[in-house]
Amino acid sequence: MPVTYAELRRRLEEKRQELRRQLDDVQREVREDGVGYSNHMADAGTEVFEQERDLSLAKRMQHTYRNVEVALEKFDDGTYGICESCGARIELARLEAVPEAAYCLDCQSRRELRR
Ligand SMILES: [Zn+2]
């Protein structure tokens, strides 16, 4: 049975909650870790590395979180599932895999090629 838009919305709302929780965790960790308070150079190096890794992870999560929010707003506008670039309906299979997708597969691959 193909997934319904109502089900996709439910999944997006869950995803938003989950991301919000994870973002809070990472941000708390980054704050608490701090850098430069270690007695050993080796530890300090590891901490810097870990903090950078946390920060890039947080950045990626924030990006996804924003996309999820935008997708949820589209339910209210009635534009959910419509490609932002060409206006075509995004394939349900694609939305099932990536419910926050803003572009159809064609437009997405074109955008990735341009990068
Ligand atoms: Zn498109």
C-alpha cells in the first residue's frame, strides 16, 4: 500500500521532535565540553577534534531540521510534495524515503551536479 500524505506528515512531525531532542543534546555537549581546559595536550587535541565533529554534526542536523520545518509548513500551504523547482509532483516513493524532500529526483540530481 502506498504511503499517504497524512502518514508522511506524521513521520515529519516525529522526525522534527527527534531532531530537536538530538540538537539539544549536541548543543549541551558542545557547551559543557569546552576546549582548552584539559591538562594534557593529547586530550585537548582529542577534544578539539570531538567538538569539531559535534559541530559539523549539529550543522547537518540543523539543516535537516530546517528542511523538516519547511516541509511541515507546506502542508498548511497545500504545496507539500510539489517540487520547488519545476512544480511537478514528487514521487511518493521518494517522499517515503526522504519526507522533507523539496525537489523531485530530477531537480535534486541537477542541483547536486551543479555543486
Ligand atoms: Zn522538479
